[in-house]
Amino acid sequence: MAGIKDVAARAGVSISTVSRVFNGHENITDEKRKAVLEAASALGYSANSLAASLRRKSSNVVGVLLASQGSPFGTMLHTAIGNTLSDRGYLPMVCSTLGEDDRQDEYVKTLLEMQVGGVIIRPSGSLSITTRHAAVLEREGVPVVFVESAPRKKSVSFVVSANKVGGQLAIRRLWELGHRNIGIMIMPCDVKYHPNRPVSHRLEGALETALELGIADRIVLSPDMPGERFDYGYMAAKRMLREHPELTAVFAMTDMMGTGALYAARETGLSVPEDISVLGYDGLPLSEMTFPPMATVSQSVDLMGQSAADLLITRLEGNETKPAQRTLNPHLIERESLAPAPWTT
Amino acid sequence: MAGIKDVAARAGVSISTVSRVFNGHENITDEKRKAVLEAASALGYSANSLAASLRRKSSNVVGVLLASQGSPFGTMLHTAIGNTLSDRGYLPMVCSTLGEDDRQDEYVKTLLEMQVGGVIIRPSGSLSITTRHAAVLEREGVPVVFVESAPRKKSVSFVVSANKVGGQLAIRRLWELGHRNIGIMIMPCDVKYHPNRPVSHRLEGALETALELGIADRIVLSPDMPGERFDYGYMAAKRMLREHPELTAVFAMTDMMGTGALYAARETGLSVPEDISVLGYDGLPLSEMTFPPMATVSQSVDLMGQSAADLLITRLEGNETKPAQRTLNPHLIERESLAPAPWTT
DNA sequence: ATAAAAACTGAAAAGCTTTTCAAAATTGGA
DNA sequence: TCCAATTTTGAAAAGCTTTTCAGTTTTTAT
């Protein structure tokens, strides 16, 4: 309630001086500074950041546009971004779009009206729509950073994981363990309809390596699933294992689906890893708590979120105006769900 | 970039007229209205909500202070609150406090400076600190609604679940099924140190009913756990089942812990529900995807979040100034993890 | 001791709206 | 046709800061 004016009056100085004190300017006598500080705390002074941002023509609010807050990965990404931002003095304004493009439309407009300093976007379904949104923002001088998946243009900032490498890593490791008949659990409509989705890149890498190693024709793809959910993974895995008893390993594009596969294997009478190995993807905490603990290709979500925030802040603070890009390398975490192929030992 | 002034110039009207058009005022000739709308879209007009809020002395931003964003329950609550708010034209500004009280301190200050219209708080560890924060906000005229757990004062708005009723429900149902030796999985330091935590109320209800039914002395409490995590639940359940082979049912204060118990039972050689029944609490989607699907006392998290947002909006829009309170009733969802006690049948 | 430089301070403008108030235009009735 | 009532419009103030610019005070150098 009490504003800068009240403090000035009480401290017997001008409002300019009060403003300077709170903005950490030099060149203020200790005497006046003390008077201001005292008056402020006596009155319970609270600045009006609306007015400040209005005048300063920049605010420390950062928009965070997140699709599908539902999954654990999304949550962790959100948390990592949010924490980094608020640690560095920015205020994350999180907008869950739930993959609805019109809602995202709305949000972009609102964020623009709020005069946010920058925006971090985790694209939802349609990358092209998101790209257009980003263009609108950038045109108005609001820097945008994509995270997790991004258009392949040199003109945008992004932080992504090397999903293709992850897919390669996975298949190669299974091959080293002697596995030749590998089932891959895929997400809906994979490569064909979603050429830019992270999972598509994973699959691409996996298939490429399979081809290289000469086991491409023995790869089995899981039936199509309507979405990334535990139970879908479970059902898909069950069907796949029933129809393809020759499989000795399953590579799931997602820890969620991997967990489903774990259950399915057990119910099918196969023990993990003696009869069949299971390898997930994401490195969620969840994967460590399954039975048995599940090996997984980990993409460091914390680092990803942090990097995205970093990139944005650099553009916000520095005079750096060029878009920057960063690709993080996934790594394989070995756990008990992985073992040499049964008929190799 | 283009402001109200530019639109006015281009449309050949005064800025007041433009403002009125965009604020849905009556008494504007169709002619001028059309001119304004045309000019606006030609210029790509975007309002400056900072200036608007400053002048109007109210903003449509609502602060959402959430502790422990980590758990699925927190995420779902967050999503429900956020969606309701943005559906109704408000902008949620989510602040994850991770249970750190000093961070929350910081956020309250910032939200106040941002001139938010209201705040929804899911309290973290210390209810007293949170209560003080709420008092500060209310004193400045910012309405506050507590969600999930709240101080017992008549003077604050809140939405909570009848946790005590849930605990009673659980024990009574297990008793009906013939169970007498029931293990209860509790959270850290339960009732003693956290008299207001939801789980404490659950335990209170459970123990009360046990006493009523004359089985209080056969209740076994799990070892203390450092937190609500799957693996803690797993370890605690394992130890409890080993030390108390007489148990025929486990009531877990949380679906997370319940899932851990499910694994533990299986590893101990007990099959669910033939040898032992398991009942969780929360009604998370997770509980439906365990093996076997786990019965649970469901508190409707969506409704909870929505109600909290509703309560706040009512105070924001209506002239309603009195705090309102709402208690939601949990209900038991029967699933395969529940069966009559083995030596009863 | 004095001029020049540096440090500090305050008045006022600017940032973009909303809103009040009064003026202008329109309508209706007699 | 003219007056009163009503509707529509615009000028200007207000909301709270930050920042510029100029003025005042202090310091430094000669």
C-alpha cells in the first residue's frame, strides 16, 4: 500500500532518492540511505513492479509455455526451468497448454500484453504452429528459447537432447550383450506423422544402428499406441511379447512404456533380466524404483531446463542478440533389467 | 509495439474511444468501432496490461504458491488450479516453493509487488509460517485461499479434503472384509510433529475407527520414513511385513507408499490380494496402473483445485468479502488389491 | 583560496492506460 | 422549430515508477 512517495515524505527526501536507494545506485550519502531504509521498513513499503516495469520498459517475468504437464518428464522440466529462473531473479509465468494450440495462441497474446522479458517454449504437437508463435514473439523483441524439441532453423535458440544418439546407444548396447531379436516400443504415429518429435529421432537412431549391425530385419515394432501412458505401454508390450516369443530384449522409447513392459513381461511368465532385458528412455526417478530397477538412456532433464533458462537469461541480460543452440548428450544408465541374451551365455 | 495511441491516430479518434472499444463499453457508434478495430488489426495492436493494471489498480494475475511440486498429487493439483484460472480469464503465476520457507517469503514479497489480485496457497511444512504470509497478503487487500491443508481458523478461506473421514472409511472397509491385523504405512514423524498435515488426519481417523472396532491393539504402524517416496514405502513395507507375518492387510497413507507395499509384498512371497490386501490413498492415476490395480481412498484432486480457484474468483469478482470454506468428501475406489481376509473365508 | 571537477539531489517528464468531466452531437417531444 | 434529454466523444488527470537534466553541494588540485 505504501509507495515510494510515502517513503520519500517520511524520510524527508525526494522520490528520486528513494528510487535510487532501492535500485542499488551509487552516490547516495549514508545518511539519506539510512533514512530511506528506515522510513521504508516503518511504513511496510512495497514497490509497485507494474509501474516500474512500465517505465523501465522491461519486466523480469518470463513466460514458460509447457505442453503436456501431465507426464513426469514435463513436470521435472518445468521444475528445473522454474527454479533456475527464480534463482536468477526472474519470475516464471507458467502456462500449461495441454497441447491445445488455441490455448497456446491465447497465451502468446497475453504474455505479449504482460510485456514479458522472454519466453521458453516446450513445443506441443504441431511444431509449425509453435514456430509461428515464436516468430511473433521475436518480432516484438521478445527472445524465445525452445526446449526439448525445436525447429531445425539456425535462427532460433534451443536446447535439445541428442535423441538420435540415444537411440543408437541403446541398440548398440543391447547388441553388445548378444541381443539380436529386439522389440522396440514406439509412440503413436511415430516417424511418419511427427518427424520432429524427440521419440522419432530416437527411433531413427535405433533403426539406423540396427541396419548397421545387420539386425534390422529382426527388429519388431510394438503396435501403435494412442499416447505415452503406463497402461498403453503395458498392453502394447503384452501383445508384442505374445506374438514374438523370440524377443530377448525390449527397448522402450520412454520409461513410462518401459515400466509397462516390465509388468507385461512378468505377467507373460518371463523374468527380467534372465529371460528378457528391458531398456527404457528418459532417466526418470521412476526407472530406479521399478522391479527390477530399469536400465535407461538418461537425458539429464535438470540440465536441460537449466540450460534453457541460462540461454534465455544470457540473451536478456547480455547484449548477445544472436540465437544460441545447445545439444545435450544422453547417457546410458546400467541397471539390473539388463543382462546378456539368454542363449548367448 | 503498437499502442493505443497509434491506433487512435490511425483510426482518427481519441485514445479514450479506443480504450472504450477494447473494454467492451457501450455507447460507441458502429462506425467508430469499426474504424478502431480495423486500425488495430492493421497495426498489430497489443495492449499493455502493465499500464492497464497500474491505472485500474488490479490485475488478473493470480499467485499460486505450491509446495513440493515433485509429487504427482502436487502436479495434478497445480494443473487443476491453473486450468480453472485460465479458463476464467485469470493468469496463474505459479511459484514452486519446494518447501523452503525462505523462498516462499521471497515469493510473497514479489507477488505483492506484482499487484496480484489474489493468491492460492498449498502450505508447505510449517503451517504457522504460511499463515503469517497469508495474513500479510490479506492485510494488503489480497484475498488468499488455502488448498489441501489449512489453519483451523474461521477467518481464512480454504478447500480441504475430509482426511479423517478417509481414514475411517479405509479401516472400516478392511474390517468389513474380515481383516483384523492391519498394518498402516505412515509418513515421517506423523501426528506428533505435524498435527495439521493431511496424513495426520488420515491416521487419526484410522486409529479412531480401529479403537471403535476393538482392533486398536492389533494395528501395526510402519517404521518411520523420511518422506513420501516410492522406495521409502517399499523398504518400510518390506520390514513391516517381515516383522509382522500376521498382517492380512496394509493401509498406506499415500498411493506412492501403497505401490511400494505392493512390490514389497510380492518380493516377500505374498500375493495380493490372496495373502494380503493393500489399500492406498489419494486416487492417483498411478493406482490404477499397478499390478494388481490398487484400491484407494480417492480425494478428487481436480475438484479440489477447481474449488480453490472458484472460491478465489468469487472473492475477486463478487463483492463477497467473507472467507468461505469447503470440505470435500473422499470416497473409496474398490479394485483388485482388496479381498476378504484369508483365514476368514 | 579559488577554480574545476566530482558527487549528490530534486523537479519534472515519460511510460501507457483508464476514467472523470465536460463538451459536442444526436435524438425526442412539444 | 426549439429545448431538454440522451448519447457519444475528447481532453486531461491519475496511477507509480524510473530517468534525465539541471542545479547544489562537496571534494580535489593548484
